[in-house]
Amino acid sequence: MTHVDLDDMQALLVAEKDQLEEELASHGRKTGGDWQGSSTEVKASSADFTEIADQIEELATNVPIVEELEKRYREVTAALKRIDDGNYGKCEVCGKEIPADRLEANPAATTCIEHAE
Ligand SMILES: [Zn+2]
């Protein structure tokens, strides 16, 4: 079996993490440790109905985007932690090595093909 190069995987994961942070910052704001979908701040006193409607629409668009991004962000940071811990590349269900081509397709994969959701 071909083994993945951990340094390569780490570089891919770090690059993805940076990109996700950037996207999260453009779609949401960080409150505490969590990201939340945000919209342009509209002052209630000066807002007319259209502005408020726009703001609600923006929020409705951003919230699911941020949820997706944050989910992926967690997967990526968890994978980086597994590299640090020396557990990277093992299926979390059966403990077998995850095939290199699967990890190359998704460096944050946590299971072998057999145990993929
Ligand atoms: Zn497995």
C-alpha cells in the first residue's frame, strides 16, 4: 500500500484551514469560539423595511453557509490534531489504514471506504 506523505497532507490541511477561516470571516463573525452567520449591521432607527428585509435575506443565506464551513473547519482541525497525535490516516471505526488515494481526495477523511457514511 502506498503511504501518504504526512507533510503533504499537513500542508493541504493547513491551506484548507486558512481558506476556511477566510471564508468564515467573510460570511460570519466569531462569537466566543464559534462562528455565526452574520449580515451587514443595520441600525434599527435608520433602517427602512427594504433594508431590514435585505438583512434578513443575507442572514438566511449566510447561516447555512457558515454551518457548512464550520463543520468542514472542525474536520480539518481534527485531522491536523491527529497528525500531531500520530493517529492520522487510521479509520476511526475499524482502525485500519485509510487508503492513500482516499486521503488525497479528502485529507480530513476519518474512515476507510468501507466505513464511510
Ligand atoms: Zn474502517
